[in-house]
Amino acid sequence: MNNKKFTILDFKRKKENGEKITLLTAYDYPMAKIIDDAGIDAVMVGDSVGMVALGYDSTVGVTMEEMIHHAKAVRRGVSRAFLLGDMPFMSYQVSDEDAVRNAGRFMKEAGCNAVKIEGGREVLSRAVAIMNAGIPVLGHLGLTPQSVSKLGGYRVQAKDAASADRLAEDAMSLEKAGCFAVVLECVPEEVARKITDMLEIPTIGIGAGRYCDGQALVTYDMVGYFDRFVPKFVKKYADIGNDIRKAAMAFKQETDKGDFPDKSHTY
């Protein structure tokens, strides 16, 4: 595995060379270290922490304090991958000043390399303000979970020509503003392909088909650690949740019967 630090320049380089970008989420030190050791290019402290780790019904309730807390832990586990902080709901929507202040916290307090914000033309001034402060920004279009109420639920976006054109225009606007890459979530494969071909910056797909410049997944979904809601696009590469459940049941049974601890586990 290449131990060279993945930098912001590597996103563009990978697109130009036809190499795929990999992105996974992490919320704590052990998971971050495992992902980093595996050679994943970028690790995101996603606001998905609210649903998969904190038990919220959506990502909307996640606070900046919670995000900074988890980002600090992840930073300790990441030494090679590019670290992204996901700006939570209402941390950037109110004003450019709020956006810069909160993005700065991800950089200064948690040691992130960049931040992600959701939305297109409606958040363009926020993205520009953050970048003008010297903080790189990853865009996020398509299904934007913080706006799920406005979108009518977790559903595929840009399914008709008009909305697909609008999505493409938003992607171009984010590129022109200076975003170094853009996430495309839950959009038809051909729409994502068109946008990927249009842009000079890379696209990172999550439920956006085969033709994006990179792929992202929520790690807890990918390893079967969270099963309350699993999107169609998730491929489970492991079943850790079931393994943990079996281990806990075996521990209880052995303890109940007096089989644990035995002599080999006693001082």
C-alpha cells in the first residue's frame, strides 16, 4: 500500500489519469485507523453520524459540537487519507460569516483538510466565502439529506430532463466557484455520467452509478453495522453487526453457565 499522504491535488490527478477515488465515513478512532490502513483515499466525518451512531431519525439534529467531537477522534486515527468534515444542518445556511466560522472550526480544532456542504446555487455564496478563507470545499448535489423534508423523502433525484439540467448547471457553478470535487448522491447513472464528462473536477458517486470519478459509502452500511435503513445502492462487504450479536450471545451463555472466565482467562 502507498503510504504517501493523499492531498487535494490528488483528486484532480486521479481524474486526469482515469484512476478511481475512494471515500468512506468514520466517526471514531478505531474505525478511522482501519480505513486509513486499508488505503482509502479520503475519510469523511459525515453528519450521517447522527443516524448510524447517535440514533437520531435524520441528520438534521446533528450539532457542530457533536461533529467536532467525532472529527477530533477520527483525526487521531488518520495519518494518510484526506480528512473531510461534513458541515451539519444550520452550520452554514444562515450567513456567510457562520459558514466561515464553522468551517474554520473543522480545520483549526479537528485538523480536517476540507469541508463538505450540501446544495447548489442556493449555497454558492457560502462555498465562495469558505474558500476565500483558505478552506477547500467539496460540493454535494442530488439527494441532500439535510433537505430531505423539502425533497419529499429519501428518493432518487434528477429523474426528468429539467431537474437533470438544473443539477448539471449546479455542478458547473460549484466547479467555477472553486470546489475541488463534487459528491453526486442518488441520481440516475446517465445523469451522473453526463456531469462527470462535463466537469474538470472529479465527481464522487454514492448511489450514482458506475461512471463517476470515485465512489463513496457510509462505512457502517458497508460492513453491516447499521441495518435500520440500508439504501439500495449499498453493497455489504461484511456483516459485523451479526457477528457482534453472536459474540454477545455467546458471552452471555458462557457467563450464565459459568464457563467464562475459565482458568486460561484468569490471573
